[in-house]
Amino acid sequence: NSGKFVLYSLEGMSDEERVELVAAAEAVPGSLDSLPLAERWIVSRLHSVIDHVTSAHDRYDFGEAGRAAYSFFYDDFADWFIEGAKSRLYGGDPAAAKLTKAVSLYVLDSTLKVLHPFVPYVTEEVWTSLPHRGDSIMNQAWPACDAKRDAGAIESFESVQGIVRSIRNARAEYAVEPARRIPAFIVISDEALMGEVAAELAMVSGLARLDADSSEVLAKAPAAAVETPGDFVQTVVSDGVEVYLPLSGIVDPAKELARLGKQAGKLEKEAQGLAGRLKSPKFVEKAPPAVVEKSKKELAELEEQLASVKQRMSQMEALAAK
């Protein structure tokens, strides 16, 4: 599917443009420092994986070589870079789209080469469909080792991944419809990282389903979140990185109250049943100590969950009253 996506992005290109794209892709390693954050990250990760896979082959550890190559292709390239690249490919900036196409081609071409020993027919078919030089992937040189990488870009993009995951988790927790775009305030204390994430806000918005026009990257928490913290969902991503989501933008208070009420009722019923069992002298005396201890832990977890649900119900009640 990733190969198909890259091919679709190249549809409509003339032969001359495809030749130019191959040259641009070959120049990607030498222009690493000038690439946007996401592109610097994926190229740096690729170069790291090439070294790792090559080392595994040298040790005859073919299982690790295959695992590392597949993990990079599916987790890094397909799940993160390709999904994030859509904002640049279809964002209305021809120069940005052209650059992303070149990086996508470079990364896919190199990944197919390291995957070729494991799935030769598939890689040959995909490679020959891409703009390329030569007649077969079998005759291509193995990707160079010790290629340049940007450790700072890897670290910065990991922060972006953390931000996206925290927003996705909040969306799931509050049962936000998948298609609904929500506002977010991303607060980053480090000035350099704040600038990089701000430059990638369109990509973050695509990955986390945010309303880009209503979202911001800030150096400190928005005034509304400081004045009325109960109106926001606050998540700490890492040291110096937080996300604030306005509750009014992600939930319908009445619907959420109804949902939380059902959840609270279910938790209360389970907790009462477990508490009743623990209060029974027969159970405590006859049950193995390990079973009694397990029941106590389960009760504590249920009570903690119930307290959390009730706290959110109070938030929703306050929000509904406004």
C-alpha cells in the first residue's frame, strides 16, 4: 500500500519530470540538513536501519535483519511518514510536494533494496514501477552504510509522535468521533523544539485529526486553561511538552454525562460485589491468601476508576451549566 501511495503521488508526471525526480532522490542524503523535520527524521532513521540490517547480515542473523527492515517499513515509513506526508503532498505548495516526493522515492527505493533478500518478487515488481535507473533491483548496489543522520531530528520527531499519541489517547478516552477535527494547544518550553513543531502543525493536525485553524503551538499554557483548568483536558507528553484540549471542542456534555453515568453505574455494581465478598468472613477465612490479595487489588483499581469517572462527571456538569 505504501508503494501504491508513492506511485499515486507520481501520477501525471512527464518522463522528464520522473528523470528529474530520480536525480532529486539521489541528492537527498547530501541535503539532509536543509530538509524539513519529518523528512530529516525518516532519512536519518533509514540510514540507521541500513547500518543495523547490514550488520545483522554480516553476523548471519537473518531473522533480525528481516525484523528490523519490516519494522522500519511498516512502523516508521508507512504509519508515520507516509501518513504525515499527505499534508505536504496535498497542501497546495508545489515545492514542498516535490521535495516530499523525492524523499519518499529515496526512502522507498532504499527500503526495497534491504527487503529484497526476503521478498524478491514483490520488491522487483514495486521497484520497476517506480522511477529508477537500471533494469533490475537485483543489479543495484546495496545502500551505503555510515550515511549521515540527524540525531536531533530523531529526538524532535519523537516529541511529535508523543504529542500525536497523547491527542489520540484523549480522543479515545472521550469517545470523539474519528472524523471530527478538534482544537488543541501544544505547549513547548524549549524554543527550538517549539519552532520545529509549529512548522509541522499541518502534519500533526493530519495525524491527530486536529482543526489546524483552531490549534496553536505556544510557549506557555493558554490563559483560558490557567483561569479555568476544569474546562480543558491536560496531558503531559514529556518534560516541557504538554497538550491542552478544550473540553467544549471534543465532547457534548449531555451525551458524555449519560455515557459516564452508565460507566459509573457499572463500576459501582462491580465494586459493591467485590467489597461484599471481602466483607464475608467465610471468603476471607477459606479463600487462599493470594486470592484474597488479588480481590483487594481489584477493588482498589475499581474504586480508582470510579473516582476518575466521577471527577469527569463533575467536569461535564460544570461545562453543561455554562
